[in-house]
Amino acid sequence: MIEAHARLPLLACAGAALLLAAAPLEAQYGSAPPTPPPTPPQMPRGESGQGAAAGPATAAQLHAGAACLIARNAAAADALLATAPYSTAERQQAVRLLGEMQRCSRPRQNFTTSAVMIRGAMAEAVYEARFTAPQAARSPALAAKPLLPPSEVASGTDAAALAAGYALAECTAAAHPELVIAFLQTEPGSAAAQAALTALNPTFVGCVTGPPGTQISLDGRTIRGTLAEDLYRWSVVQRDGPASPLAAAPAAAATTAAASPAPH
């Protein structure tokens, strides 16, 4: 069984002090408390093909299932990662992968989760399988396309609100990939994971843009997966260069030289 996404409001801020909740579930930017996510509606059991006995997935179950599936089929998650976040196509791919993950890892009890959690776990497994060493940044800098497409941002207020959080993760992965790697090397929810997340705080703050005094709220249950996918996309672009389908279009160079005088 797969649950619908829980969407948190994400508002841009600049120059605000960074606050981390005691539990590694929320990263807050600004002084106002984050809005708690609504309880997501659940998909009918029949859609996932799972049995009646199912419980909420643990991080360990998700990571074990994703790693098992990628070890058996390196391209298993490619179709999912090619979809836009929060899209119908993403949900369909996640439903398919949920059953495959459980058949591969054979947990004692089938589990339920959301598409965003499946996507994050698969992105982390794909990165670990395809990049055994960190990629060096290109010079001049070459960015990856935004994970949340501009067309999705323009489609509604929810997507526009989410854009700030996605931009924060993209900036963080490109600015300090080594810190993101260190975070991904920890056990989810562990003290080491919390310490690695804390080490990312200065980068988070440096990546925030927008008017002072407002706030970004990030769901700590999903930020790991978003960082993993952004790290993967950035690494592919650094490896493959401008020809990569994931590479962002280069910005037009500003003309700074003065115009040459016309010949007499």
C-alpha cells in the first residue's frame, strides 16, 4: 500500500538563523514553527497488490528493498527518477516498485509508504551503485536541471511553495557534495545522521534566497531522499558534461566588452 504525498509549506528566507528540531524530522529556517503535514490519505490496498497485513515502512526496510532491487536490476529505478515529483506518473512507478522492493527483500511484514519515500530510497541506492567515488565539479560550473520542473512550479500554489525546498537541496548538493555524501553514509535516524545533517546547516543557510524574516520548512523524513537525488543528478552532469540529458542549459554570457568603433 502506498500513501499520497504529504506536502509541507516551503517559504523562502534569507539571513535567518537555522533551527533544527530535537528529533531529526524537521529542519526549520526562520523563527516561526513549521506547519505540521496533514495525515496523508491512503491508497486502497488493492492498488499495490500487497496483502492485508502491512505496517508503515521503516527507513531500514526502504533502504534494504531499494538496495536489493538495484543490485538485481541496475535500471530498476530509472523510469521512476525520470518522472516529475508529485506527478501521476511518479505515483504509478512508485506503486510498481513497492511490490518489487518487497518481493526482492522479503520483509517479515509487507509495508506501506509514500511515493516520495520510495523515490528517495531508490535515488540513494542508484547513487551508491553508480558512483563509488565523488565527482569533481566542472569548471566552468555546470548545473543539473531542476528536479522540480518550472512547468510544475507554475502549475499551482502547492508546487510553487515546494520549489524553495527543492532549490535549497539542489544548491546544497552542488555546493558541498562531500557533506551530502557523508550524510548518506549514515544510518537514517541515527545520532550520526543528525550530526551529519547539522554539519549541512551552514550550507543550507547559504543556499537560502528570498526576503528576510520568512521561513522554509523541510520535512526531515524526505530531505535525505531529495538530497540523494540531487546529488545523483549533479554527479551525472559533472561526469557526462553538457551533453548529459540532465544538464541545465548554460546561462547566456553577459556582454561586458565595449562595442568596437566603426571603421572610417
